[in-house]
Amino acid sequence: MHHTERTRLRREPQRGSHDLALIHAIVDEAPICHLGLTDVDGHPLVVPTIHARLGDILYVHGSAASRALRRLAGGIEACCTITHLDGLVVARSGFWSSMNYRSVMIFGRARLVDDPDEAMRALDAIVDHVLPGRSSEIRRPTAKEIAATKVIALPIDEASAKVRTGDPKDDPGDLGTDVWAGTVPFRVVSDPPVPAANLAPHVPVPASVRAASRR
Amino acid sequence: MHHTERTRLRREPQRGSHDLALIHAIVDEAPICHLGLTDVDGHPLVVPTIHARLGDILYVHGSAASRALRRLAGGIEACCTITHLDGLVVARSGFWSSMNYRSVMIFGRARLVDDPDEAMRALDAIVDHVLPGRSSEIRRPTAKEIAATKVIALPIDEASAKVRTGDPKDDPGDLGTDVWAGTVPFRVVSDPPVPAANLAPHVPVPASVRAASRR
């Protein structure tokens, strides 16, 4: 990890961290990230996309025809932001109202993965990221599918995490009032898997789908 | 609404829409957005933040000292992306595996809200966005709090929505196999409100907090 002006924690530094284990945990738990880049005109573009982490590299993938993927393949700067919204922080005033969250920002230069082995490992990791073990339950990608897909790598090097937990901070002058304060926890849960309309009834729900359920 | 090269739906156009009612519904349901901008060095920066919509304007706010807010206040281009992840799409191959989602991308030039009345309406809307009616349960912001806060407006004009629902599309050649396919629905739920440690026990949970609960 290296620290730069971009990863210096300026606002609310007590919420910030450069702890790599924390950064990895936040990245791994999130099904998707929001990937920021600049378009050909220099204007910002933020794309929601699935990701996976292998060691200190974040991978994303997409259609070889995608505008954003083609830009990233050119090796431009990116900012990948991952956010878990853990709840509402209800203060006695609007000013101190907030959210509990865990977020990560990763800055760096994107790289097109042109090594076929690395690309295959990344594609398997992306499949397994939300469905643990799924890549071994399905057939291998075909040459045509691989040709239609671009894999982009972003080093998790210039990165920081920010975490807020717990009660609202309140203005001392508001503490005596009868205004409610506290938190409302949020969670992502999954409902039971829904078989595809064209699935034969005898095919059981696989381990990967059971492992993907969130309660 | 006006349509530009940026809002033209290129990838998977059948998932795309410029329907304003759909765009508004996706914006309103999301507690937070991911706001993309370029930093002073031209590099992308993606900031997760709470927002609110009033008519055709999206408002965000933050500390007057925040780097991103100061950049946006200068009237630079922004891209606000909002994503609801509705579930996993489990195909019989990695290539056709996907996510069900509803997303919006709003492009445009940010504007610092310098009219005090508009800023106050926006701040109330941001409070009420996740806690309906909360602004009328709490005291008004103080002059000092207002001075410490910047409100930024982004017109919802150059915008598009993208929605994916339903079963995986699968390669016809994979349909005969005994590989499971279907969807795993995801939902955000809230747990019961947790009173602050310093809240007097007789203070009841207010209507705003009850209205914010998600099941």
C-alpha cells in the first residue's frame, strides 16, 4: 500500500483507515462496485459493475464492445468505490443525522488483462465472487465467449477505507429535548432461489447458490 | 429531458429507458448515490452520498470543507449513478450469468445552491429522503450549521435508466444440461430501531423512523 494525497483521510479522519485486511473485507463482501473513469471528453462516468479480488488486484469485466471497458483498457486512471450502507443515524437535528457505512475507495491506473491465464483466473473469481464455487459447477468459457469479454485489473494499492458505526453525535444543546435519536440498521438479505422457467424440475439447487444466500 | 451521446443506450439497449417516472422512482427509492467527478488533476473521484430529489433536480450536500463539494461548487461536470441490486442471475454458464438491477445515470454540470430558500428546501428534502417527515420533528438548522454546509444541485435532464429483471438468458446448447439456473432475489431490510445510549427511555420512536423501516 502506498499513501498519497488522494488517500489521505481529510474529512472525518477518525473514520478512516488504510488497514489492508479491512479494505479487503469490505471489497469481498460487496456484490458490486461503482467504477469511476473519465470519458473521451474528460467528463466523469460512473458504472456499477460486479468485481472480484485476487490478492491485491481488483478485477472487473464486461463486453469488449463497452465504451467504459474500452476506455479502461487504454490504461486510464480509475476510482473504484464500494459502499455498504449499514443503517440510518437518526440525530436530534438534521445537521448531525448521518449514515452508518463501510466504504472503500481505490485509485489507480486500470490495466487490460491480456494474459489468457490471468484473464481466466479473474473470470472464475468474478463468477465465484457472488456464487462461491460456481465456476466449478459450470462448463468452461468458450473461445468465442472469451473473445467477447474484456477483463480489467486495478491494483489495490492506493486505497483507503472509511467506516462509521454507532450512535449519532448530537449537539449538547439538543440532548435535553424529547426528540428521538438512535440508529436504524440496514441489511441486504436474499429470498429463496427462484428456478428458471426452463429448468427441469429434478435439478437441485447447487452449493454455490445456497452459499450466496444472505440472511 | 434531452438525449445526448452520453445517454444513448448502447449496451443492451432493450434494458434501457428514458422514462422520467421510472428514473424518478429509482432515484427516490435509493438511500444513497455514487457521485462521480474529476479531481483537480483530472482524475476520477467517486463519492457515496445521500441525495434527495425535488422535481427535476437532484440535491446532495456535505461539509463546506469537503474536497469533492468544493470541486462541484465550481460548476464542473458530474455523473450521478444510482443502483439497486435486485438479485443474482444464475445462468448455466459464467458468460450469461448476470445481476438483476435498476440503475440510473445522471449527467450534467453541478451548481452550488446559493439561494438560502432553495438550500433550506434541499436540506429538508435530504433529511426527509430517508426519514419521511423527519424535518418537521426536529429543530431548524442554525445559521452556523447552514454556513458549514454546501448544497449542490444536479439537473435530472440528461439521464437514463437501465433495468434488468427475470430469468437468465442461456446459450441454447446449455439448456439440456443438468446445471441449475434461476435467480436469487436480494432485498434491503431494516432491523428494529436502536435508541441512542443517551436517549431518555420515555421518548417514543417517531413516525419518520417507523416510515423508514424496510421489510
